[in-house]
Amino acid sequence: MKSNIAILSNEGEFCMSLTSFFSSKLYNLFFPEKQSDLSDLKIKYAIIDLNDKSIKPFDIVKGDFILIGVMNKLNKKIEMQAINAGYNITFTKKMLLKNCATIFKQLDNG
């Protein structure tokens, strides 16, 4: 059975890279228009762009899913805001894309 992943980011290249990776895997991708749409989806993971102020990444209401924050560059202040807002894990976008297979394999088995 496929797991559902929601991706909230307005960065086209990042979204296309994730789509390319997940297209051949056991995941369905959703690209909600706003963070409040997350509560309407049955998802296992939510990948949120922490640098995109327009989606209000630190106002996300944590649901029954793993909340993954991504940022352009490692930033301790943003990382701490994410942890305080209930994110389960944070990565740089580059790190997530480079290690996607390993990360999601471990999350699926954890």
C-alpha cells in the first residue's frame, strides 16, 4: 500500500526533484495550496519548506503524521523554531534530496 506525502513548498525545482524521486516509489504525493489543507488529507508525512514565509511554516497544526522541515541552508534559529513548533525532524533541502531513499526507509521502519 502506498503512503501519502504532502509537500508544502513554492520552490519549483525542489518540488520537481521530490516528484522525480518519489514517482517510482511507494508514495503518493500531494501539493496542498495552504497549510490548513493538511488536516483534510490522510498523510503519513508532511514536508514543509521552513524558508517559505507565505505558508506560515511555524503555524502548522501537528496531526497524525511525521512533520519534516526543510530549509535552504542549515540555520540553528530556524531549526529551533521548527522543533518548538512540533516538527519531528529537519534537514537542508540538499541533504533531504541526496539522502531521500535512506531517510524514508528509516522513517518507514521506525
